[in-house]
Amino acid sequence: MRRWLKIGVARPATASGAKRRATVRARVALGVALVGALAFILPGASLTVAVDRARACFERVERGVVGDCSRAGGPWLWLPERVPFTRREAQLVREELAARAAVARYVEAAVVTLDGDEMARRFDAVVSAATLLEAGTGQLRLDVLGRSMPTPEPGEVAYAVGDFRTLTDRAFSWTQHYTEKHAIFAALAAGDTVRALRIGKHYEGRPNSDERVLLGALACIDGRYDRAIEHVAEVVRSRQDKRHANFSRNYGDARIVLVACARLAGKSPPDEPEVGDAGEIERALREVVLAASLRHARPRRACDAGDRDCDAAQETDAFARTVKLLTSGAPVTHRLALVALVASHLEEGAELARAASPPGGEAPLVDRLPWSVDAWTGATAREPFVPAEHFARAARHAAELAGQRGPTLAGQRAAELGGQRGAQSGAELTGELARLSGALWLMAARGYALGGEAPKSQSALEIALIALKPSSHRAQLVRSSLASVLGEREAPQGALRAEGAGAPELSRGTESLAEARLEALRARGTAPPEPRLAGTWLALSRLAGDPKRTERWLDALTAFDAERLALPRYLWLRHELASARGDAEAAAAWLARFRTLARSQEHEQHGELWRVVLSP
């Protein structure tokens, strides 16, 4: 009984027992606090380690060190991704790590190892990373693990390293207007005009105004006139309605396409907007539009009085405006081209000479002729398109007037006309007509050469030199230009070699060619303008190291700066660069591409349209 009572009675606590329990409670509290602290600190610390390791890896990659950063710091993100208060930051880092690693591996193949085949295989990872970003956080800039950069768009990444093959192979998957324009550029740079037309047809209906003008020109070349006119007319109407005159680009390119396409379709182009409502059309572009109206004018036929839709009325109106412009005494940017288009309508030598004579302040025609190969290969939409046959026909007409009229009759007619020509002798007038004929023959020679008609070009050039009697330097220069375009001269002109004599200094010391290439790539857009641009490219081409991989390096190096040039001009410079390096195979390939686009620019019906498409 006492035992049970003894059990039921609580013994008083001793001092040592209370102390032990207090110690246990303190240790438990300390452990809980420590675990809580670790639970709070470890995810952040792990995230910091992941960021530091990834940054270090990408810094090595930027120095040209070959490596894969996709797993640099990746395991350290496991804990932060599972804790609520670091999950968002960890997700941002994970997505940026995947995107930067994919782009770095792709750029490594494109610029560091210069391996085109490997580059194509690695592009899929760039697409996957971009898809992951879009489906995940949707961040627009990546600035945690390295240099700030926009979220990678696969098409623009390909364009940045000159991956023209990927741009065209995946052309139907692009959705941004600038990437779509780059895809068309890539197809044309390969000399594949048929594919460029197919790509353009796929992109029809896009809202960007610049792209609509480009696609309208391609649609017109493809024979879809109504669709093209609808697209381009909408661009002009939109700019007019929204009063974009002060901050929208001028509408001259759209007007060129409208006029040329309407004429091809046998229709009258829409009326020109009021000046100031849709951007003022520049004087030079107005002359291009006027030339397009003249060139596509139909043969004259009977018209009802006041019928401005009649082809003959339109032709007469364009002819009258052109002659008035040429004889007004105002500066004319493209005088010789306009003279070629109206020469057959001017039956008197004095009238033709007056139209061709530049007023004070305008450079003489002989100084504006294409003597150098740069002028032969750099035509853009800002220059009226006149087929070689038109120049040749005008040259024959001027020569006939000079020969048939003779000094006495020419002087008599000039006196009857009065004005500036009245005091001139017949001999002076005959000489002017002969020089005008020579200038027109020189322009015809250029057109024939670009169109691939070598015998006609050579014949026209010799006639031009006889009539113009230029200096020996100019005669040699223009003969060299003709030989270059016809592919009869393999080596580039001396200016290209001189410009490429010394490689430009890089901004800092570099430890390898790969690092130097990456630095040169980051400095793109700061290259000098023509004519020194080609020399800069030639000097930097040495950074490739391996001659067999130089073309891949130049694709990446020149991708951005190529947008400054008309596409045929870019292809010509690549031909010159390959010739300067002694790469005959690449030089022949670039020359063939150049000739394809040059023939398109000289197409009898579509010349204006191709110039719009191929201009920067």
C-alpha cells in the first residue's frame, strides 16, 4: 500500500533536474532558430553562388574561351527554386542562364570556331530558350548574368552573326517585320530571286508600312498588280490621314512603286497626295517618279478631251512636265536620265542641247558620269531607272542631230530660238550634242554591262570615249570598271588594297584571334562609310586565321553594316574582298550573285521595282 502511495506522490524537483531541462529547452530553441536562419539564408546564398558561377563562365566565353555555360551554377538553383521567397528570382536566373548559354554556344560556332554546320545544329537551342522565356516570366531584357541584352529573338540572333542560310530556311516561321525583311535580304544575297518572291508572298498583309512597300514591289514583280497597288496605296493614305509629315519617312519609295506598278497593269496611278500631308517627296525622288511615268507611258492614241485617264494624256503631261523641268534653269539631280527619256521627242538640236545643259551651280554632266566601278555597282532607288536601250536610242538621236544639222544650220536654228543658245555658233552646238551623245553612250555601256551584254557594252564604251575625249586617267578607270563588272579583271582596284594595308587598332589588348573577333563583332556599326568600309572589312578579315573559314567570319562581320548599302553593292564588295585575298572560288560565287541582282535591276519592265527592293 505504501508503495502505491509512494508512486502517486510527486517528488519535489531537484536543482540539477531543472537546470538540465532549461538547457534542453535552450538548445531546442537555438536549433529551431538555426534551422530557421539556414532556411532563410541558404536559398539566397545558393542563388548568389549560382549567379557568380554563371557570370564567371560567361566572362570566359566573352574572351573567346570555348565552353558550355548551360550548367554553370545550374545545380545551385535547385533549392532557391523550391523556396517561395526566392522562387521568382531563381526562375529569372534559370531562364536567363538557358538563353545566354544557347546564344553563347551559337555565337561560339559562328564566330569563335567558325563552324557553319555546328552553328545550324545549335540554333534549335536558341529557339527552345526563346520559347521558354516567352512561356515563363516573359522578361524583355537579360541583365543579371552579364552584359545587358534584349531577350533573344531567334531570327535576329541569326541575322546578327550573318547566318543567312537559317534566315531563309526558316523564313516562314518569322513574325517580326524586321526579321522578315532580313529573310528577304538573305534570299536575295544568295542570288535566289524566286525564293525571295515566295517569301514576300507569304508575308503579305503585314501592318508595318516600310515592309508593305517592299512586299508591294515584290508582288508587282510577281505579276499581282492589283494586290501590290492596294498595299502600297494604303501606306500613302495612312500617312496622309494621320498627318505624319513631321515624323514619318517620306513617301517617295511608295510613289515609285505605285506609278511603276500601275503602268505595268495598264492603269493610271492614284493621284499624288497634297504636299505636307504624307511627308514631302524629295526632289530627287520626284525625278525618279517622273522618269517612271515617262518610261511606262503607252503609245499615243486618240483621247477624249479632258480625259486625264487616257494614256496619251498622261504621257503628254509627263513629257511636258519633264521638258519644263529640264529647261527651267532649276537644278536637276538626274538630268541625263531624264534627257534620255525625252530626247526622241525633241526634234531640234538646240532644244535637246538646252534641256541637257546644266545651269550655273549644277555640276557639268561629264563630272557626274559613272567613271569608277563604285558608280557602276551602287545604283539605288534614288536614281531613275533608264534601260540601256533608251540611253543608246537617245545617244543615236543626239549624234544624228549633231551630224545632220551641221554648223551653219545648227547656228541658224539656235539664233531663231534665241535665249542662251542664240549667241552660240553652230560648231559649239554640234560639239555639245556630240558630247551629250558620248555621255549617253557611257550610260548605255553601264546598263549593257550590268545586264550581261558584254559586246554591246564594250562597243558603247568605245563610242563614248571617242565622243567625250576624256583624260587618260578617266579612260583607263572606266575601262577597268567595265572589265571588272564583266568579270575580265580578277584583282580588285588598288584603292581596296591600300585601304586594307593596316588592321585597325582594337580598343584593348586581346589574347587570341577568337577574342579579337568577338570584340570586332561588338564594335559593328562604328565602321567608316564608303569607300573606306571595304578596306576595314579587308583588314579585319585577317582575324579569321584560317583562310578556309574567312567567308564565314566575313558573313558575321558585315551583316550589320551591309544594311547601309544597296544589296548589289554589298555583293560586289564581297567579290572584291574575296579577290583581294586570292580566294578565286568565293570571288566567282559573289560575282555570280551580283550579276543576278544587277540583271534584275536592269530588267526592262521591273527595273524601278527591283531598285526599291534592293535599296537600303
